[in-house]
Amino acid sequence: MDTTMPKLDARVRPFTDTSGRATKLLALAELTIADAFVIKGIRVLKRQEEGQDETFVVFPAEKGKGAARDRWFDVAHPVTAEARTAATALVLERWRQAGEAEQAVARG
């Protein structure tokens, strides 16, 4: 089995909440795999716990129906730990780059 990682690319759009309510959402992202497949609905979130400034990536999921309505089910996600690490690192790096670009524009 070939275990080489396909080419990954990510586009990240920072999220700004104008409602004034607290939110964990920092950005929305798309992950393109091998220039042939895209996963939309990836979220960059921050921890809610006091003193935690850590960001993390959540892949798309949907709430179950019927008897499983209390559970969430993955819609799309990396299959291997190596793929998850690579995808998460890329999305977080692009999020940081987008934040730096936003700050540079704000400074004029």
C-alpha cells in the first residue's frame, strides 16, 4: 500500500462575530486534496476553558437523527493520524497567515 501523502491546500476565512455573543469559532476553512477533492465546512475553534488559548481544527459533522439524535457523526475526516496531523497543521498555518495579513491591512 502506498502511504505517500497527496498534495494538500487550504483556504481559510477568518470569522468575525458582530452579534456581540461569545463564540468559539475563529475561522472557516476548505481543504483541497490532490487538486481533485475538496472538504468544506472545516472549522478553526478556540477552547472555552479559562486560561486555555489553544486553537484546534474540527472536520465537518452532522447531528444524528431518531435514536441517535444526541450523537454527532463525521461527514468527512482524515483516515490516518498522519493525514490528520498534516491537514490540521496546514489549516492552522493558513489561519495564522490570514490573521497576520488582516493585521497588516489594519495597520495600513
